Amino acid sequence: MSEEAAEEPPCRGLALVSRLEDLVDRDREHDCEGFGRHKICVKVEAVAALPTRYGDFRIVAFWNNRDKEEHVALVHGDVLGQPNVPTRLHSECLTGDALGSLRCDCRDQLEAGLGVLGAAERGLLLYLRQEGRGIGLTNKVRAYSLQDHGMDTVEANQALGFRDDERDYAVAAHMRASLNIESVRLLTNNPDKIRQLERHGIVITARVPHVIPPNEHNRFYLETKALRSGHFMDFKGKPHLHEQAEPVLVEGMVDPRVP
């Protein structure tokens, strides 16, 4: 999708296997030069069934050589060696995913993504341990405190000495390579996510919008993602994205479809 030059994929020698369980034995001695500036190398450590309320998945646990964080993939259907696999990258959000915070749309995005993937013939969700856009849980709470006093998400992160977004998708690029997935249809609103993945050699055949209507607590946060971070959103009567059948309606907003 992007015109940026892709990096040479660093590990071409990952053999294609017929079952997810075979990845554990295949990766037991895996060690490559790694993806990205931190030379991240991952390998599959364990695979198990994971029935969920969104469908039947297999959960694949990955180890990585940089920070030892335990990232996982949720796999629905047969994805090994397949093209155009519907894929969602989700960064961990304890406050949203587990505690039900209304300050963000993370839990809604996770559940909507799993619903889409679980209903498809095949699908992949990569759950990445990158809390708070990569700044960590404690710093995210510090950023929340600054937002309580009027800063937006970008200003709060910068006030703490971070960039707008500290996430790095090199580990996701290697996870995709480990599963031998040929190309993906990416569920995302984030153009930087697309750029990073394509720089790591991932073929993205389509972007699938993943817009969640805001609530009264996260509306400013989502507008900030659109206006300050360039995310593709569809709020306040802006023309809807051409990929969507209908515009996203914000609570209290006049329905643009009604004359």
C-alpha cells in the first residue's frame, strides 16, 4: 500500500509447517538477526485451543529476545501460508481490556476485532504487550493525571518525555513471519502501523476500517487520535470512509443521512 522502501526480511528460513503445534519444534533452535532497529527475534513457545465468546481460536505464545515480554497470537481457521488473512494488531490495555475503562476505545476495538475474525473463514489477532502506546502502565496513569488537568493524549506523553506513540511493530512483523502468512488485510485506523509493517516487509493487500463510535468519556481522546496522530476516523459529520457502507454516528450528532 505504501510507497516506502521495505527492509529486507531478516529470516527467510522459517519452514512452512502443516499444524500450529509443529511451530514449537520448528522454532526450538530458532535464532535470526531480528527485525527492526532492536533486532527483535521471536519464537513460538506454546500452542493451545482457546474457545471464546467470539469463536474458536488457537492461542500461540511467543518469546522475544529483546524485553522478554510474552506476546500472543489468536488464530482462527487455517492461516499458515495463506494470503489476504484478516489481521488485527492489538496493543495491551489493562485499564480498557480488563477493567472496562471508558477513557479509551481499546476494549471495544478488541472485542469488535475478535468478532470480525471469529466470523471469518480465517483470521489473526496479534496481542502485543505495549501498554499505554509503549510507555508502560505506570506512565500511562501519569499521562491520565495530566489529561485530568487539561492536556490531550499527545501533550501528556510529550510532557512525560515520550513521543506521541512509542510502539514498535517489529515483534508483530516477526510473529507474522513465524506463521508464514503471505499477506494480510489489516483492520486498523492507524497509518503509522501500516507504514511500520510495510517497512518490515509485510504485504498489506487492504486496510479495513476499525472505527468505534465514541462515548462521552473518550470522545476527546478519539478526536485527538484523528487530529494529532493522523488516525483515520469518521466523526462530526465528516464524509465517511469509502470502505464503509455507512458513516459512524456520534451520540448527539445530527444523522447526515436524514434530510
